[in-house]
Amino acid sequence: MARGFMGKILNVNLTTREVRDEPLDEASCRDYIGGYGIGAKYLYDRMPKGVDPLGPENLLGFFTGPLTGTPCIEGNRFVVVCKSPLTNTWGDANCGGTFGPHLKFAGYDGILISGASDTPVWLRIEDGQAQLCDAAFLWGKDSNKTEDELKALMGESNERGNRKKVEVASIGQAGEGLSLISAIMNDKGRAAGRSGVGAVMGSKKLKAIAVTGTNEIPLFDPEETKALRKKYTKMTGGAHELFVNYGTIGITGESSMTGDSPVKNWGGVGPVDFPSGKTKFEQDTLIAYQDKKYGCWQCTMACGGHMSVKEAGPYKGVAHHKVEYETAASWGTMTLTDDFPAMIKINELCNKFGFDTIASGVTAAFAVECYENGILTKEDTDGLELNWGNSASLVALLEKMGRREGIGDVLADGVKRAAERIGKGSEKFAMHVHGSEVPMHDPKFMPGLATTYKMDSTPARHTQGHEDMPPVLEGWPEHEKYEYTGKGELHKHCMEMVHVTNAAGVCLFAFLSYDWNFIPDFLKSVTGWDFDTDECYRVGERIANLRHAFNLREGLNPLRFEVPSRLIGDPPQTTGNVRNVTVDIDTQVREYCQIMDWDPETAIPSRQRLESLGLEAVATDLHG
């Protein structure tokens, strides 16, 4: 087996309670690297089309990459994969913290879970040994309490000479209640947030996975790997300074004014709709709430942190992980709320319940606009006054969503289902692409996002690569963002780079902060494989096509997915930084399909392209 891998995955059948090891296939790893690359290979090969995402046939996978847990810069990620119950498409959710590296230290590159248990269970993995255990004592508890109890039960210790580490990935009450916007949590604040993966875990009655181990990850060239870390930590650029000094929250104030952040459920403009013409989300104001920095496993930037509310008020003393940009925008600028103590409380509740903060915030903003337009009344909202800027009502609404109480039950499955339940024209306020709530970056500000939101296999995902988020790489071609033609190849190459980053187990923020070449160089030094940028393009394209084929096999054509008109400026905004902008999404998508060699009507890749990527079986599935 190539270096960088532990050489096996754990197969868990929750119906039969069978737990067994399976050797990892090296050829597949070479073709798909790891993460959701290898995850797509397993799910495409082993899961038939048409399965119920919340049924026992849906496979739930946890996969690391070859750089996870190694000296590679920010090699700390793992990915959860499944068929998404939110969109019925390919589903994945990327997460950092400490769980991914420690899954490898426990002896496994990944876990593949099938079936469903009749009663709550948790999975215990310790130094290559795994067993299913009763979780009745954990069911109903939030993810923080679950993590604490399992760490204590498995004997985590910081005593000198016995520093045992136990890491836990779990669902809170949102996942237990099969909320389609629920997440899987670890480190009490790191979330595998998107695609409704928490609901899939809940449908299987799997409350948690706890891992511990002392295995070492083999490296092809340990000395070169150490030297590369020393070399590349000096080659910073892009967003590095922002992440080190502030983290993602540092862009919130500026972004809400430039048109990057959506405002007022995508219907407003920051300088106009906030009373003072600006928010309170300024960098130095927000960082004052931070008590200490937090970094994922061996992170060089530590963009996270722990915050607490110091001032008097209803949230004084609330202490939790630093609020991330996506949370502050989805729950804040989207609802015209810039009450940051309330954002810290909302962040705490989302993480304990186990909610995707993007999806839940977008859903809350939808509810507020429905209330403001008389579609929802005070009787419908259980007495909550869901006006723009009412932070206290947002906190109460979130608690109802976590417990599926009243209006919370209506909203707990995201905006698409909520609009279907409410009716009365509410659909026009539901900001989603094929059921997936849209994240907090506006295509009118970064037009390349429009293509990604529509065409990626996980709809409405801002982290999948596009030409307006270039790598830190000297000589990367310049382009005019509002020139809508001639960008297909740039979009394709950036997307391919991001797929390799995610598959390798590396944080996207490293991609945005260090010279891109660190990825292929570390892949060579860790695995022994011959990698360069051209090979990364090829592997990234293979991963993209396999994820895409998963959806096509389900009968889903992304060309038919609708992007809300508010996102692309149809009609254009008349004020603000992106006034008069209407994104020519049709041209962008058409040229992207051309460069990918996808049919302009069916989006099916050509047989020749699939076969050139080694996807002969996929070509047969799609072409006969």
C-alpha cells in the first residue's frame, strides 16, 4: 500500500451488527486520492440508483485523505459522504478539527456504514479494534454532552505520561429528529455541515463515532515532508493574514457593504438596509469577543477561536466557538441582525443541536420575510415576532427548530420543504438551488459562483472552486470578472484543484493562503506517487465526473436546476456596489459544459472523455 494510508477501511452493517475490516484498494486511491474522491468511487460502485436517502440502503461514509494527519500544511480534514436527503443528489460535507487525523491514528482511512439499527448505537474504535455499543444513554443529548460523556467513558487523559486522546463525531437532537439540514459535529464546534448528513446518521440510529489510537501514519520520505512544511510555511499569500488575525469572521462587516454578503434574504443592500449604513460586524469590534485562538489539528493559522459575551444583557456569559462568517451572514446580515452577542448564542445552539448554520440561517431569513409579508402570522409562529432585526425571536425560533416544536417543525427541513408546507406564494422567498440553501457569497459580486451553484454535484456550494477564487499561484491568468465569456477553462482548472485539495485531506483555507504547489509536492513526499499540477487537473476532473455521474444516474440534470433570480440580479439591484449587475449565467454554464465535454442539453459527458479518464464503466452506464 502507498505511504500516507493506513491501508484499510471499516465496514459497519448496522442491521446485522457486523463490523469488519476491508483492505483499501491502492489503484482506486491513485485514481481518486481519498476524501470524497474515494468516497464517490465506493458509493457509485456499491449503491444502486433510487435508494431512499433516509433508508437503510443509503451508505454513509467517513473518509480521510493521504495527507490527513501528516506534517502537510493543514492536513486535518475528513469528508462525510452519502446520497443527500436534502437534494437527492450526491452529498458530501467537509470538516476539520481533530477527528480526521485521529481516525487514521486509530488505524483506518475511512468508515463505510450500511443498514440501520433498531435502537440507538455508537461506534467505538480503538487501535484497529471496533465494536458497536448501546447508545440509549446518549439519545436525546446534544452533541457537546455526547462528546464529553464518550471521552470520559473511553478514558481520555491529559495526565503526564498518559495523554490519551479520544475524538468524537456525533449528532445532536437535529440529526436524531431527521432534520434535513442537520450536521455531524466534532470538537464542539466543527461541523460536517452540508447535504443533510446528520439526518442520514440519525436515520441509522448511529449517535456517535468515538476514535482513539496510537498508530503512526507511514510517509514515503519523512525528511522531505518535514522540509516541505518548513519551505511552504514561508510562502504565504492570499487570505493568510486575514485567517491568522481574524478568521473568517473578519470579512463580515466589509462583505455586507460590498455586495459579497447577501442582505435581507438576498433582497436588500447593506448600505441601504442597515440603519447606520453599516453593520456592527467590524473586525476589531468582533475580535474583542475572542478569549483565545483555536486551531484544527496542527494548523499553522488557527483561524478559529473561543468567544464569550462580556457585556450585560440576555447573553452575558455565553461562551462558545468563534462565530464563522457564514453563520454571521446567514443568521445576521440575511435577517438584518447585527447583534453579535446573539450570534454567539445562535452559534452555540446550532452546534449543540447539530444544525448546518448556513441552511438554518437561510431558513430563518425566509421565515422572517414571510412574516414581514403577512404570509406567516403571529399565530403561525407561536407568538414570535419575526421582524427584521429581532435577534431575540431568532434565538427562540432556533430552539423551536432544534426540538421540532410548532413553527420549528415546519422549518426544520430547510426552505424548500418549508415553502411547500406554507404555500401562499412563499416559494419566491425560498433561496435554494434544487433544495440546497444558498451560502453567503453573492454571484453578482463573484460571477463564477453562479456556475458552481448550478453545476456542482452538490448544489449551492461555495467551496467547490471557480475562477473568482484563484489559488495562490504565480502566473495564474488574470480575468475580468464581468466578462462572461472565455472563462470556462479557468473555472475547470480551479474546480479540479479544489477537488484534489478536498480529496487529499487538506483545508481549503490552505489552498487560499499558500502556494498551490504544496499540494502536489506533499502528495509526492507522503505517498511516493509522481504528482504535478497537470496530474492534479486530471485526477480532479475524474472526481468531478464521477460525482456528476452519480447524479445523472439518479435522473438529475443540473442544467434544469434553477438559480433564484435574486442571486444573479434579475432584475438588477438599483443601489449598492453590485447595482446594475445581471450575471450572464447561461453563457458561463454553456462554456463550462463545452470545456468539460458535457452535452449542452443532457449534461452527459461524452463517452470519449469518460474513457480518457479511465471511467469506462461510467461510460457504459450513461451511454449503454
